[in-house]
Amino acid sequence: MRRIKYLFGLLWLVRLTVQGFPSDSIKSVLYINSYHQGHVWADSLLKGIQSILTRSNGVELYIENFDSQRFPDSLYAEKFTDYLVNKYIKTVPDLYLASDDGAARLLLNFRARIGSQKPCVLCGINDREYYAGFGNVYGVLETFPIDSTLGPLLRRFPDVQRVWVVSDSTPSSLQIRKEIARQAVAFGGKPEMRFLPLFDPDGIISAVETLEKGEAVFVINMRMYKGRTIDFPSFLKSLTGSCPVPVFCNSTEAPGTGTIGSRITRGYTHGRDAAILAITLLKNPELRPTPPWREPHMEYVFDYRSVSKFGYNVKNLPSGSVILNQPHTLWTRYKKAILVGGAVTLFLLGVILILSFNISRRIKAEKIIREQMAEIERKSNSLEEALSALQLSHKQLETANEQLTELTLSLEEARERAEESDHLKSAFLANISHEIRTPLNAILGFSSLLLKENRNDPHNFSYLTIIRKAGDNLLSLIDKIILVAKIETNQVEIFPQSFHVATLFRQLAAEIRNKFSEKEMQLIFVPPEEQQDGLMIHTDRELLRIILTELLENACRFSEGIQVRCTASLQSDKMILFQIEDNGVGISTEKQKFLFNRFYKMESNDRFHQGLGLGLFIVKSLVELLRGKISFQSEQGRGTVFQFTIPSGEM
């Protein structure tokens, strides 16, 4: 519940930070600090306040240091109040802010003397009952509820039977002792809470040296003794060095001093929470927050070395605890370096692959250029010889004519050889298609028979299924490579015929659903594949089947949704529009211009897809062979729509 309230407070602050106050309505806030600059708690608290109350949020912050810890005299407090009255009597702040009880009580006295009822926001408060009779007063408590801090803490250390509470004699510390005594009744003596009747730091250290197993020490504070400022962290180090039993402390200065730890509240969060409340009141002067007092935000902080010193297991500490000085594994210590190194390695591997591919292409291109340059040079030499011959004499011209005739014959022979090369390429494609398909079909046929025979043998059935799928993929890949070769050599033949679009859809539906049976996906055709007549088309049925199969397989392969839709409709210009729509991963803008290139693969973020990246190149080429046009629209994360048109009539 506290975390939810804290979250709403931060969201309110963000809205105020964005909106701020109008430039002509800067609000003034007077902040009175109980202590002095250099006081760890006070400085941390002030940083929290200043992180919120800034001029960019429309606030002018005035800061006064009461310094009550070093000057606890009542006459000094009265004179300090007079000083505040004289300074701010003509410029009354829009809101008052005070930290700790000393400054809070002085602030209320000051507000009464100048006759103001502007809202007061107090933080670091221990005695909330004192402020019950004052109006328009709100704040953040410092007094920690023992049932939610010290209680759960001590239950993690069941061997502790008696706890000695230690503090200085400042008003705030005495108030916390009083609160602990009041709430400790709920413990029923388990553990027993006792208060060390000493306030002398040296006497306290001597007293705890005699404690025995089963006892523990809880330190509230130790900052002042007889008007002398005590270095609290140094005191804790001396105390834990002499004390033979566990020492707990809920101060933000305690970690690293030898204490086991506790549930602590930081001055920074105190100040920040108070400033958030102040911004809310400045923005809404009529607001009366309920409840007026808020508990502090606290977190468990423990020292691994101290916990282990007394034989306790850190696994038994409250969940979410911050563990200081905990030994690190190799992974936790070098996690960032390992991740960076892995990323760099993958990047370098990618660069190497790209460079290897580019180098290979460059070598091939250079070879072609060298051959062309050699041919150019040869022809250039021939021309030079011809020109020289023309300049010699008419007789030499006749010789040149004879040479030209010979050259013509050689060119004719070269043309015939080129035509013969084309015929050989066609024969090679047909032969390789037959030579590869024949054994591959045998493999696929026998694997199908073995699948039927081993249907009840899960082990062999899974291996045979892999063989069958791999063979189908290889056969499809060979068909694509041969088809690309035919496209590039203009050897694709068109055999138009008339047929119903629905009959082709029926064939495609069976093939696609069988191939993607593992995906729970709805495949919709318009017109429906069950229709027996309807839209007619006169074109090459096989080429159209290849086009639609590639587009539908891509849609099903990359779709993250539950539906792929394929429609066909007759347009007014006698063209038939085919449209394939999916709600898959989509295609980023920077990749769309490469989509129809050969060997370009569109991969998803978390999956690898088989293939060479020839499908869409084949689709575009075949659509253009059928005198059509193809286009697409795609939005990353929303899906893709491919559409193409081809003539509906005679080719």
C-alpha cells in the first residue's frame, strides 16, 4: 500500500514538473533546518527538498539553519524566532517547511506570531501528538513503527532474547525511546526490550562489553553529549569493535561501521516526500491531505560481513534487502564485461561474414572487368592495325577488306557458339533438374513409405519426419534456383489457360494448411475455395500458383497473429487484383527497398527462417512476365499487405 501511495506521489510530481507554475506566479517556501550545514542527516534531507523545490517548478526556496543541536538554549530559540519575524513579516511565504521536531515547533511559533495560516509541511517528526492541535499542518514521520521495522527484523534473529536500546539524550532520540517502549508491549517480552540508562559514549562502549550471547544492541542515535558533537560513524565503529553481540542501527550512516543493519530511512527520501507534498499544496491551496501524516519510506540494508560474523545466513534476511560487502561470483563481477565481449564477438563475426561475401563478389567482378579489358585491348589493337593498313595503300586496303571478311566470319562463328552455349545451358538445366530430382524423389517416396510403416514407433517416426521435411525443403530450393536461372536467361515459357480462381484457391488452401499445420492460424480465401464457379481468369495457372504460394508461405511464416487473408477481385480495367494480408511482424522502412532483391532475407527478431531469399525476386519477375504489377504496404508490428494485378483475358 505504501509503494502504491509513493508511486502516485511521484506521478503527481512529474505532472507538476511538466506544468509548473505560471512564470508570473513564483511561490515562496521558507525551510527551517533544525541542525547546521555539515550535519549528515540535515544535508541529505536538504538535497531531497532541493531536488523538487526548484525555480523550474515555480518555487523560490528560502533556507534558515536553526542549529538547535549545537545551541539548545531556549533564549537562543526565542531570539532566532524574533529574527525570523523581523525578516519575513513583510514577505510572508506561501508555505512553510521544517525538518525535525526542534525546527517544527519553532516554525509553528513563528507562524502564530506573524498571524499566518499558510500550510506547514514537516519532516523528520517523532511526536505527532504535539501537532494535533495545529491547523493546516502535514508531514512525514521519522518515528519508525516498531511492529513493521524492528519487529520483523528481530524475528529473523530468533536467538536474540534481550535487546538493549542505546541513544543520546537529544529530544528526538528520547521521543524514539519513548515510542519503542510504548510499542514493545506487543512483543510480550520476546525479545525483551531494555534501555541502557547511559548517555556517555565511553560509558556505553564499556557497558556493552559485558553483554552475553542471546543479547543484542539497537542504536537509535549518538550525536550529542553535554553540548559536544559526536562523530556518529566513529562511535558505531568503536561500539561494534568492543561489543561481543550483534549491533543493529537504522541510521543511514550505519552501513560499513560493523553493524548488522536494519530497516533504514534516508534523509533524502524524507526531504523529497515532504517537497512532493509541498508542491501538491502549493498547486491546490484548498487541499487538505488525508491522512495528514505519512510514514517514511524504508528499506532493509545489511552488512554481509557482520551478518556472517555472528553465524547468520543472508538467505534468511527479508526479501528485497540490500546486502553490502557481499562476495561476488565471476558472473556478477564481470557480467558487463562478458556481455560486452560477447556482443563485440558477435558483431565481429557478422563483419567478417559480410566482408567475406563482399570480397567474393569483388573478386568475381574484377575477373569480369579484366576479361572485358583484355577484349577491349584486343579489339583496339585490331583497329589500330586496320587503320595502319588503310594508310599504306589501296592494295593494303584490299588486304584489310579480306581481313574484315575473315573477322565477319569469326564473329558469325562466335554468334553460333553463343547460341550453342545457350542451348547447352538449357540442356544443363533440364539435365540437372532431372538428375537431382530423380534420386531426391526416390528419397522422398521411400521416406513416405517408411513413415507409414513406422507410425507406431515415435523414435523412428520423428527421424523420418525430419528426413521428409528436409527433402521437401531441398526439392523446393532446387526448383527455385532452376526457376531463377530460367528467369535470368529468358527461358520461362508461358502456357495460358482459362480456369476458375476458386479452384486454384482450393489447391493452395490444402498445400498451405498442410505445410503450416503446427500454427493455429485461420487461412481465409475470397472467393471461398469451396466455390465451384465465379471469377474466371485466362493466364498461366502454374506461374500464378507459384506467385500465390510464395506470398502465402511468407505471410504464414512471419505472421504472429491468427489470420492470413487472400482475396481476388475483378477491377474496372479488366485487371484482376490479388491481395495477401497478414498481421505479422511487419517490415521496417529501411528494409523495404531491398525486399525484391535476390538473396535478401527478411528475418524476424527472435527466429531464423530457412531459404535463400529468392522468393520475392521470383514473385516480382513472374508477375511482370504475366504483364502485371506488384506492390506492398507494411508497418512494423502491424503486418503486411502484398497486392498485384494481372490481365484477366487472353495473353
